[in-house]
Amino acid sequence: MRKIANPYKKIKGYYCFGCSPDNKHGLHMEFYEDGDYLKCNWTTHGFLQGFYNVLHGGIQATLMDEIASWLVQIKLKTSGVTSTMSIRYIKPVPINKGKIHLRAQIKGMRRNLADIRVELFCPDKKLCAEADITYYTFPVEVAKKKLYLPDYDKFFEKD
């Protein structure tokens, strides 16, 4: 498993809600590549609850959408936008029991559409939510120009 660096943090004014380390209201997600998967271990915060001690469903959707975006950048070496997202909430996600775990995998490609499966696990490692996401991918030249996609090697720290 190898840690993914966030090359966007060098861009002035970069405050992505999902992954910017400088957004004081953000989720501060970090990612790891593990074979075919991209993974994230994320610490919940009480102010993101819906029902008492339960992570808000909209935040769960944001976590799953964000890891899908990073999966496209790492595995397909381009970027794009979410086209569709279908979520199945299976059980409540506690905010006071420890880290939650996410993993994402590309299930298939249709021309420039990536079909992605994301799973969100509670701290006890039980599946709590899953999403099927279709991601519209851009040609690399467009992703670099319009979405500031960095060179692929910038996603990995040098040893």
C-alpha cells in the first residue's frame, strides 16, 4: 500500500471540501493505493452528524464521491466529473466509534465513462454504505488545462 500525495495543495486558493488540508471546514481526506483499490481511513467529526452520533448521509455521499475522483486520477491518469451516483445506505455510520474506511475500484469502462464501486465501512469493518458511480473522464490534455491535473508522478512522494 502506498500513500498518495496531494499535489493540488501547492495551488494558491485550493480549498477542496473533500481533500484540501487547508480548508478548516473540510474533510481532509487522504488516500492510499492498494492494488486495484484506492483506500481512505477517515476520522469522523461530531459536527458532521445527522441524527445523534450518526454521520450525515450527505457527508457519506461526499466521501464516496471524493474517493472516486481520486481513483480516476490515479488509475486512469486523467480527471473528469461525476455523471451519476447511486447510493445504498445499509446501516448508520457512528461518529463516535473510531475511523471509517472507504475503498474504491474501477469496475469497467465504456468509452470515456468509468464505472466505479465505492464501499464505506464502519469502524467495526462492517459495510455501511455503497455507491455505484459513473465518472465522465476527460482527455488528459483537457484535464490538465481545465482541471489542473498534475503530472502523474506528482501524486507520489519520493523516498
